[in-house]
Amino acid sequence: MKRLENKVAIVTGGGRGLGKIFCLAMAGEGAKIVSVDILEKESLETAQEIKKKGGSAMSLKVDVTSEKATVSMAEETAKVFGRIDILVNNAALYFGIGRRPFYEISSEEWDKLMAVNLKGPFLCTKAVFPQMKTQKKGKVINLSSETAFTGSKGFIHYVTSKGGIISFTRVLAAELGPHGICVNTIAPGFTDTEASRTVTDDITKYNVSLTPLGRLQQPQDLIGALLFLASDESDFFTGQALVVDGGRYMH
């Protein structure tokens, strides 16, 4: 039996990058996937790819900063698939943000990034909670970043939002534990994704000398942590942050 057989998983930011890879990985383990993204075409392509491989999936265009949209997301998922077992809060503003000092970042850009990266997970989790509460079980997986632990000059808004995800996870784990809902975080290191290639001039020049495993992280390196947190194997694991970065940051 596959690890996620008959589980229903919502993945925000499922249209491309890590979100798409997460959707495909969980579908490969038997999960029914709801690919959620503001990018309607890309989200649909993810769902279609899963279906072509024999899996079950649908796509929804959702603005994660809208409470109405996230409530509709949860309602539609429950209507089509009958339950919600897993929520992966992956959607975030990262694509194309430039590295610059904090005093050059506008308040408008700060607010926009916080709305997606922090308010989004809050609203999505709030939306799926009633269904998970009824089931007396659920998995919420948030995406933080190694930079939340190490800092990264020039990205104060992004790093701050990812630091907030750590605290968000801990509080939710404490509040939702009595309902059988586990809440955890994956904190990736710098990963070779389309988005990462927009924030650096040449990704091949990334300094891996500080990474004990000695290479640039690939999206597939995160799949093991994702599947563990999504599966029944982690039923007594909550409030934790798994830093998956090849040993660059150890804690």
C-alpha cells in the first residue's frame, strides 16, 4: 500500500516550482491532489500531468490572501473528494525579488509579501480546520527557509516572513494537537528552482563550501521530509522545523 493512499492533499503554489514537485510526489504515493495557485494555467497543467499518470487531481485558482477564496477552496475540496487530510502551505512571494538593503524596500512591497507568505498560510489553515477537526486528524505542512535561522542580507522581508512561519507552526501545533492535527515546517536551504534562478545572477556560482554534503540542493531533496510529514509515520511529530539543507545549518 502506498504511503498516502486515499489521502486528500491541498498544495498551495502548486502550479510550478516546489509546489508542482510536491503535488507530483504525493500523487505518486497515492494522494488525491488539489493544486492551488493564482496562476490558473500552471495549476491546471499540474493536475493534468497527475491525471495522465493515472492519479486523481483537480486544480483551483485561489488568491491565498483572500478569506473568501480560501474558504471556497476548502469547501470545494471537501465537496469533490469528501475530506481534507493534508495542507501544504507552499505559496509564497519569492520569484524575482531583488536583493537590496532594508531601507530600499517599500512598505507596499513589505505588505504584499507578508500578505502572501504569512497571511496566506493563516487563512488556508483556518479554512481547512473545520474539516480536519471533524475528521479528528490532519497534517499541516508549512514552508519556511534555512534563512530564518541564518539570516540573509538583502531579503529582510522574505526572511522575516519565513521566521514568522516557525512561530506560526509552533502556536498552531499547540492549539490543534487536541484535535489530532499535526503542524510542522520544512525549512529548505537554497534550492535550484526557477524562482531561485530569478534572485541570483548565476546559480552555478552558489558557494557550496559551507554545505557538508558539498552540492547545490535540488527540489527532489525535499521529498523525503514532505512525505514523512504528510504520512501516518509522523502522527506523533508536531511543532517541529525540519531544516533540509545538506547540513549547512545544524541545530
